[in-house]
Amino acid sequence: LRGREDVGSLPSQRRDEAVVKRRADDGSLSHLVEVVALVDALVADDTVGFLEPDVLAYRGGLKGSCRGVLGAAWRVREELSKISFSAPRPVLDGSKVDALRAQLKSDVARPAGETADDAAWIAYDDWFGNAYWNGKEAARLAGLALVAEALGDAESAAAAVAQMRAILELWLTGENGDPLVYDSTYGGLCTRRGLYDHDADFGNGWYNDHHFHYGYLLYAAAVAVKNDAGFAAEHRAALFALLYDVANPGGAGATRDDAGFDRAAFPRARHKDFYAGHSWVSGIFFMGQGKAQESSSEACNAYYGAYLLAAALGDVELADWCRTLLAMEAADPARGSRD
């Protein structure tokens, strides 16, 4: 699955679509029952055929009405977001700029702290010192830095970035109170506490919510890299490892710019369900009533953060892959709500 400009494609490299291909194991034609969330995006060509609505149709639970599709391979097209770091609409009402600047200064100064030294405490706290709360605080400060840049407030931008980096760098170097370590069993980054206690850190050691938690760190890291190329050079391997935990495109071999490890050490798009179009939480926990998504907005934020970081690191192909994951994630709840 590969992105190109404002769209992505697989297996072709056309520039007007994001495509997911599904094929029967034996290569033969097969009857496949597709859910409404992907029927909207299914590419109708000579490889597939839509059955009549009353043939193999059924109500597919929360996914809505399912529709029969005949074919050995499917292609799904998604429009990709063009949003990058900047908001698509600037602040046009000049009367609100002063109020925004005043609120910005207040938000930058509230906890984690007024200085970078004050901010770092959160990485050692017994309750707040996990990837979720630390990530949310780092992402809050990163977002404020971008707002400050848009408002021309260089002082607030620098203060927000300094606090954000004070938190983020502890995680990237493993110097925080609950560092990330690599789990060779399932191929992922987990907190040390999480690996020894499945209830710790929201179930992080059992792979619950990794895309939610790390999405905030990825977003913050993207802003840090955007503002300082030296930050990327210093933490490149750690940044790619964090990104690959939730948004790995799959396949063996190091990244194009040699981050120092084989990306086959991580599974392909860990949480993404390409049939359903969205991601799942809960990791390897058994759930009596099945898996859930829980927070579509945080799932979108994860792939948005991964996209921004890949783009800031200069890996265009990886950025487009992440943008395609984002497009599928954002489209799914909207489609499901229409049925």
C-alpha cells in the first residue's frame, strides 16, 4: 500500500487513488462478502462484480449491511488528506488575535511547567509517567508551538518546544521512569512495567492502545524534527522504531535512509484491519465480546502523527503510506454512521 501525492496505490502506482488489494489464496475467483464501509470505496473494474443486493446480503452488526462481491482481488480507493503541520484556514479575524496570544501564553506556562526542567517531572511520576499521559502532554505542547508559530509568537513557540523536548527526549533515550524496551516475542516497543504487569500502563505490555499512546509521541516528535534537524539526526533510530511499532509498511530490509535496524522486527501496521478499514485496540487481551476501536479520533491522530514524522524525516514513501492509513481510518466511522 503506497501513497502518491494526494492519494496512494497498490499494486499500481497511479496518482489518483489509495488502494488495498485482497486476493484469494489460490488465485481463483471467490465469493467475498464485503461490508458497507468498504463498498463505498471499492474500485469497480473487470476484476470484481457486485452481486444483487439480496444475494449473500446480511446485516453485519455494527458494520451495517454487507454486500456480496465476486472477484479474486479487490481494490479500494481512498482520497488522502492534504493537511500537514499548518491549519488549512488561518486566523482571519484580527480582533481575536490578541485574545489567542494571551491564552497561548497561559497554556504554555501551565503544567507540565514553566521551564523545560519543570516539565520533565512528568516522565518520572508513578501515575503520570506512562506513554499515554506523557505523550498527551508532549503533544499538547507541540500543538501550542505550532499555534505560536502561526501567530508569530516566537517566544511562546520556543518555550513550548523546550518543554516538549524535555519530556520526549527522556522517552527516546530510555531515561524516563518507565522506559520503552523491545519485545522480541511479538515484535514491538513496550514499557518495562507493562511487560511485567499486564495491568500496568493501560495494558501497554500486552499491546493495548499502542497506536493511541505512541501517536501523541509521534506527533510531538514530528514537531521537534520540523524545528531542529539535529534532533532527527540524534534520535533517528529511536524515532523510526516508535513509528514502526504502529505504522510499519512491512517487508524486510532497513529504511531507505538506514535507521539502523530491519523493519521486519515489527509487524505490518500492527493495529490496522484492512478488511474493516479501521484499527482495533485491546492488543493480545482476550475480549469476551470481541475487539473494539474505542477512539476513532485517537486512531486518526496516531496515523496523522506518523505521517507528519515520516514527512519531517524526509521519507516520502513512508509518509504516503501513513497518510493512506490515516485516510482509511478517517473514512470508516463516517461511512459506518450512514448505514
